[in-house]
Amino acid sequence: MFSKLLMWLFLMRYVASKGNDDDFIYNGFRGTNMSLDGAAEITSDGLLLLTNSIQQKSGHAFYPFPLHFKPSQGKTQSFSTNFVFAIVPKYPEVRSYGAAFVISRSKEFPRGQVGQYMGIFNPKNVGNSSNHIAAIELDTYLNPEFNDIDDNHVGVDINGLDSITSAHAAYFSNMSGGFKNLSLISGEPMHVWVEYNSLQNHLNVTLSPIGLPKPDRPLLSSTVNLSSIMLDDMYVGFSSSTKTVPTSYYILGWSFKMNGQATALDLSRLPKLPRIGPKKKSKLLSFGLPIIVLFFTLMAISAIGVIVRRKIKFAEVLEDWEREYGPHRFSYKDLFMATKGFKDKELLGVGGFGRVYRGVLPASKIKVAVKKISHESRQGMREFISEIVSLGRLRHWNLVRLLGYCRRRRELLLVYDFMPNGSLEKFLFDHPKKMLTWSQRFQIVKGVASGLLYLHEEWEQVILHRDIKASNVLLDSEMNGRLGDFGLARLYDHGTDPQTTHMVGTFGYLAPELTTTGKATTSTDVFSFGAFMLEVACGRRPIDPRLPVDEVILVEWVSECWRRGTILAATDPKLGLDYEVEEMELVLKLGLLCSHPLLAARPSMRQVIQFLDRDSPLPELSSDGLGAAILAVGHYKGFDDLRFSCPSSLEQWSASTSSVLESIPSGGH
């Protein structure tokens, strides 16, 4: 009898220590037992703060005990939850990544990456069915790689971040009978309800501002069977991840219930968000305001001379027609302060078209790269600025974002996103301090190809970059390749011909037809991309006069190696044997095909992507001639009758390439 009593007491203590495993409610989190990880913390006011950092960090906060989502029959149980959250950015105009309600087999994510991976996934496991993760994302950043609909949406994620269903953040108004938009980064608290019916495999997500009754209609309603996702025991909680922008992610209250309706939160008991904005003026300040105004008036009068001198120093060229470009125009003063007066110690590099400086914008603290280009006043400046502003609307993961411009006297300044690892060039040539692995190089090639496809086919207009080379490919903090420097880019509408006939670019990357027509096309960009691929694979520049005569021109040397059947001999010797043979051969052969002297023989960028992804076989090049390869590419392009002359041998191909290159005047552009 005594032993049974001890056993009963032990079980009661175990249950008490574990808590109710299918029903809980937190009206604030002060004194609660939450499982916190990363940047997550509970503030002294009782707020659950997931992240609040100027560095890229992630934060996780989970209910500490697993919940039984699957009873003995093996089918996921119904559940419901509701919580109040708020996303408070320090700089509302600069977006960071969002947050997510997560159901996971684990409450720890040691391999989760920050940024767009929400601190949960990484590039290798995102989308894997073995993850056993379901999430409701509150996303405030547009990630094209995950097919996001916009930068302010709610989505249902299963084992990855490519949502099975998503919608722009909004709530159904019971009064007006329609949906009203919400801004997830407004800094205001919002209420979320998530309900899953296991009998109907039905998942509803409802959103509304705090204080309003639960809307009659959900924002998202999806049919999804979670039985294959859920294990017997799963953890529930929240995760978020920031960019290098101070943003606070708060959870104010949370309720959860298995097989029933989660208890409603007591909104009056929820903790208050930290005050936003300046404090109210004191009475003393109100009475002393006239004196303060008088003081500052006198100070302003005494400072007129200083202001006049500063205006002269920061004088800009601003014509009436430029006022319509408002947000895309930076003040020279801001750029001067950002770069510390364009000091040499902030210099990132010097190119044929200008000098590039590192900078930090004084208001937003965003890191930027500022390129100074000398220009003369000319009739086409208005059209050029219009195109610069249009390019500023480009959004792709593998493109360096062009933020805007500034004009001052005889200078044009272009402002880009800052890439911390600089250009790809310094990792390839001469004696780099850090060596790129083949895997990194191959991903950079694929990334630049994806960005170039976006410019050629996927944006609202066709964009010709006209200066693709290793020095214009920049690397972000994760060594992803991003195509930058749009100073020479030109736009035209789909289905029309580009009008430019002014030949620009860099010696060694110019397509042969440019020397006769001067007309840039998407195929001339493909030629430059071919030279770029050979740069990456071979670790040397397209033209290097320091080498023996038969190796000066990179494309001729690689083609000679290919003719001898030893194409891998062209591989960058710094790699040794540490590369995938099939991938290396693919890049070398595709580089030759893209840089073919005949325009019709070159593939489109969509074909290049298909070749790199192994979705289409690369036309087989033979030592007897390129006719089969050219005809195969012509077939891929959709030509029924491809008529052009092609070299009968590789020697003719090399000879035609040499003659074209010799006809280009020296000077680099």
C-alpha cells in the first residue's frame, strides 16, 4: 500500500512538472518556462522578444514540452492556436526578414541559417520531406528563390519556404464585408488564429488588428494532410531571423489547444510594446519653448555663413525634369558623409568607368557602394537617368541592386547595395588570399546565369548588361555571385530591336559582330558570359599578354585543349584535382559554345540554365567540326531552317576569333 502511494505521488509530481501537454495559455510571458534559443529572450515587461539585432541573427522560442499530435490510431489530431505578435522596425523604409509560427519535431535548429532561411532551414535541407516541419510564415521580405508573392504576405509552409498557399497580409472586415490590407511591419500588434481540422484535412489562418473580433472569414484556407508531416511528439513555437537592419519581433500572448478551440487571450493583460517615438514634452519645455526658439533663431542667424559655404561645397546638378525621380535621387551631401568625403581609405576599386567607394548612409545606416563616373553634359543625359531609375526597380537574388543616383557638376554617382566580399576577380587571378572551391565557383556561374536570364527574358523590358566579366560579379556575405555595375546597361521592349549602335564593353569580352554592326543584343551578352565561364573555370583572364603566344587568348587555348581531347588541362591549376569532372567539362564546353564567333550558334540564357541544371543535354562538340553543335542549338532555339555558314574545322573557328580580336582597337573599351 505504501509503495503504491509513493508511485502515485511520483506520477503526480511528474505530471505537475511537465504541465498540461495539450492546452496552455500565456497572457504575457513573465515568469514562464519557455525554451529559448539564439537571440530570443523574455523582457522585463513580459514580452517574448525573438530577435532585435543589427547583426544577422535568428531566435527561437518553443513551448518546452512535446505535444502529442498523433494518438494510437496514427492520424494527426485537430488543433487550434492564437497569438498576438508585432514587428517593429527601426527604419520602416528598410525591410528585414519575417517570423513564423512553427510545428517541428525538434525545438533546436543547429544547422538553420539566418536571413531568408528564417533560422530553421539551410540551402541543403530546405524542402526535404525528412524535415517534419509545418509553419505559418509572416514574411516581410520578397525572396524570388522561394516564389514569394510580395514583401508583405502570410503563407503556409511544409518542410520548406516555398509556400503551398499564401496571401497578401489583410483581414476580413465584418462591418464592410471585404478584405482590408495590413502592413506586417507597421509596428502595431496583430492577432493570428490558426485552426486545423484533421477530419477534413482543413487548415485556416485568420489575421486581424488587435482588439477587433475574430473575422468571419479566414485570410488563408487550405486543404492539407498533416499526417505525413507530424510525428507522435512535436514541438510548437516561433522563429525569426533578421537582416543587418534593427528589427524587433515580439510575441505578446499565446494560447494553444489540442482537439478544441484554444482559449481566447485576455487582451487587457497583455504586456505593452516599448514606446515608439519621442517622449511627450514636459510642461517645463512648453513654458520654455519661446526662449528656446529665440535661442535657436540667433544661432541660425550666426550660422548663415557656414550654411552658405556648405551649400557651395555640396552643390548638385538638379534640373526640373529630375524631380519626378524623387526616391531614386540621393543628395550629394548624404553620399559625401557616407563615404567620409570620398577618402582613399574607403576606396573599393578603380575601373575603366570610375572609382568605387564604400559608404554607410547617415540616416538608415545601410552599407552601400558608390561609383563616381565623370560625364559631360549631353543631350542624352535625361534618357540615361531615366534608364538608371528603371534599373533601380530590378529585384533578383543574383543581381546587385542599383539603389539610385546623384549628379554633381561633371560627376555622375551611382549607388549600389554593398557586397562585403567584393568582386569575384580578386578570388580568381594572380595570387588570391582566399581560394574559391569548385563548388563555390559552379554556384556562382549558375547564379550569374540566373540573373542574366532575368535581365533578358523575365523582367518587363529586355536589359542588355553589355559588360559581363569577373570584376563586375560581386560576392555577398555567403559567397553568392551577384551581377553588378549597370552603368553600361541598356533597355528595350520585348519583341523589338535595340537601337544602340555605340560599341562599349571590355576588350576580351566583346562579341565579334560588334566590330562590324556596333549593335548589342542578348547574344552579345551571351558571348561575354561564355568568356566569363572560362575565366571562372580556368582561373585566368580572357586576354593575358604575359603568357606564351599560343595561350594569350583564353578561348583559343581552351578550344585547342578540347581539340586535343585534353580539355581538362585548361582547368585552374590552383584547384588541383578538387573538382567534379562532369561539371568542369560542362562549364568549359558551354563557355566555348557561348563565346562562339557565329551569333546563331550561341544558346540563349534560358538554354544555358537548362544545360547547367542538366535539364537538357549539351550539344556534343566534335573535333571534326562544329556544324552538329550549331544545328543542335538552332533546333533548341526553334529554328526550322537554320541557314548560315559555319567553320568546317576548329582551326577556322580559332582563326576567325583571332582576326576579330585583332580588329578591335586597344584601350580596353
